[in-house]
Amino acid sequence: MESTSVPVRLAFFLMLAMVGPLAQGAGGEADLALLATVAMPNVKGRIDHFTLDVKGRRLFVAALGNDTVEVIDTDKNRHERSIPGFREPQGLLYLPRAQVLYVANAGGGVDILNGRTLAPARRLEGLDDADNVRSDASAGRVIVGYGKGSLRLLDAASGEAKGDIRLAGHPESFQLERGGARVFVNVPTARQIAVVDRSRGQVIATWPVSARSNFPMALDESGRRLLVGARSPAAMLVYDVDSGKEVARLEIGGDSDDLFFDAAGKRIYAICGEGRIDVIRQESPDRYAREASVKTAPGARTGLWVAEERRLYVAAPAVGSNPARILVYQVR
């Protein structure tokens, strides 16, 4: 590797000092700089999942314990507004083409908001414990996991029901492959990953999970690998999506609830509620190494990776005198 001159190195570290310190941990140094901390006043309780309006520079945050959706201006890194009236919001999905925001509620039902004004447009009942929400853009549909074991297919623009796919238990995180018709679904109560053919509307395979409480999930589609976070024991499990076999396992922090794959950087970010982000390097599709553990805050276990911005957003709930906040990390 070509050596770097002293003035160039000095300029680099001065730049980092302006945006925030490099995050470090027991596993070494990570290319994560804390760019901003955005307080969310009066937000109490658990915080769940996020979605992003890329063009509008708005981050939407499901404040489950507060029965609100919080709106963050990602251009100015500031709290913009709080939207009340939900029933323990869990999953969020913003659709830029239809300009609608889907809000899935643990207390039941899915709310559809006007994406421009954020005014309520429609409420879909009959969806108990509505949880994660995903876009099936190629089919013009939205998929919602809910109840004791179902995926509800909805027309993306109108919210009209287009069918249900039954599962062996409540679905947690699920991922859609873009180059095919499969959906991979974490079903922790059944200790399995259900493989769904969304064009046929049925489960076509189930893969056993060797650990308990498999909640978060990410997909490396080009590498043909599915990445699954488990809590007991705390580990990341790696599956070959062609064979369904577990091909790798790596210890991670406890209480993970979101897992993201950075395809460009070949990194995985595991957000763990014990108060850390584990940064995992993908050395090959079957080999992984923990590069760093970045300290966050107790209970900070959800977030959002935004590849277009090279940013990782993490939610820290209010604890004691510390307010709820969004931690914004820049990735080099």
C-alpha cells in the first residue's frame, strides 16, 4: 500500500473531528462516525422500526410506547414533528410513488397516511398485532406480517386486500428477493425460517433455526446468503438461500432487533439492545469476522441503514434524564 504523507493524514483526522469521533469497541476500530444526535422531546417507552422518504429527507420513527410516529428532518438533523393517534406502532413503510405512509400497529390494524400532508387517509382493521411491512414494488403490493401467523397482501396504492399467506407463527422480520418470487420470513415461535413463494401465495419450504428468538434479518442477494439475528444464544446465523443450510455462525451482542447488510462495503450492522452496534466484516459468503463493537445506549436496538446516504440511524429510548433520541452515524 502506498504511504500517506503527514499533511494528508492530519487533514483526514481534522475532518473526522468536525463530524464526530470514530466509534471504537472491543473488536477494533469501525468506520462509523457519530454525525449527530437528534432529541425527540416527550417520547417515552419503546421505539420500534423506521422508514425513510429519501427525496423529502424525512425519517419516520415508530414510537411504539408513545403511540406516535416521529418525523426527523435528515437534512438538518432535527426533530420536525410528532404524529399522535396510533395503537403501538411497530412497522412503517413509505411509498414515494404512491406518496403514502403505512403504519402497522401492535394494538391492531394498519393506518395509511397521505405522504405529503401526513393526514390520516384510511385505517385497515382486522390485522391484529400488525408488525413488519415490506414493499413488493414489482407487483404493486405491500406485505404486512400480522396475527398468530399470516402475511397480508395489499394493493400498494389503495390498501385493498389481495390475499393472505398462512404461517406456523407470528412473523417477525422478513425479506423479499428482487430477482425471484421468494419471501424469507423469521417465525421465532416455530424456530424456523419460512420460505414463501409470493406469486403462488404459499409456503414452499421451512428451514430449522439452531438458536431461539430469531427476530432480525437481512438478505445478501448477490452473495446468495440470508443473515439472521438470534437472541438465545446471541448470534448471527448465515444461510445458503439455495440449499437452506446454515453455513456460518458468529456471536453478536444481546437483544438484537435490526440487522442490515451494506452490499457496497461488505459489512453487516447488528443493532443490539444491550447498548451496542456490532460491525461485522464479510470476508466471503461463508466467512465473517466482528470488526468492532460500537457503544450506543441501553435499549437501543432498532434503526435503519440508508445506502444512498451511507448512514446508519439508531433509536435510543428515554432513560432517566436522557431523552429519546436518534443517533446518526456516517459510514466511510
